[in-house]
Amino acid sequence: MAKIIATYYIMRLVLLAAVFFKWCVLDVSAQEIRANTPREKKILTLIANLPEVQQRAKQIREKSGGKTEITLMISAQPELYIPYYQVNVNDNAPTYLNYYQFAVDPKTFEIFYYDAKINRQYNLAEWRKQRKGH
């Protein structure tokens, strides 16, 4: 229980920091994608257009009566040890639940799904196959 609460507060702090520092945040239902750079805009657009993200956005809107939207946020840029853009797919207030974590190769724009529970990264074909098995 403490881990869940800690995770909730960490995600909440990350999202508040995203607003404060104007990180790349996207309301999937909005027409305009706001990003710091053209590369980040392309990455957010690729993630926003994934069928899984579109479906999750639709589910969240329907369950909340249109009061809650999905948000995409670039949570980390490529670095030496993790050479990918990291993108979180969350809902917004009041829950700030994290639904998906993706990694995007900055050179090829290949998208990977990251499963934090088992610390494993899948390419989209592997992830989709694995999801169908459940």
C-alpha cells in the first residue's frame, strides 16, 4: 500500500513539474500538440496516434463523462544510459494514473513499450502479441 501511495505522489509531482517547467504535455483530444522542439512534437504525435493510446483516451473520456482526458508527457530525454525519449501516457486530475510508458529511438523514431513491473522493453509487435495473450 505504501508503494502505491508513494508512486501516486511521485507521479503527481512529476506532472506538476511538467506544468511548471513546460515539459511536453499533450491533451490527445486537442487539435494542437505543444512541444519544446519539432523532434519532440513528432514523438508525441507518433505516440498520440497509436491505436492503444487512442482507445485508452476514449475509455477515459467515456468513464469520466468527459471530465478527464489523457495526457502524454516526455518524462526524459535521451542520455548515455537510456538513449531514448521516454513518454508517459497518463490521465489528468484527479487521479494522474500512468497507463503506458513508451521509449522512442531519437534517430529512427521506433517506438518501444516499457513494462515497469518486470523492467522489460518490447517493440510494438512484441507488446501487441503479448497483450493479446492475456
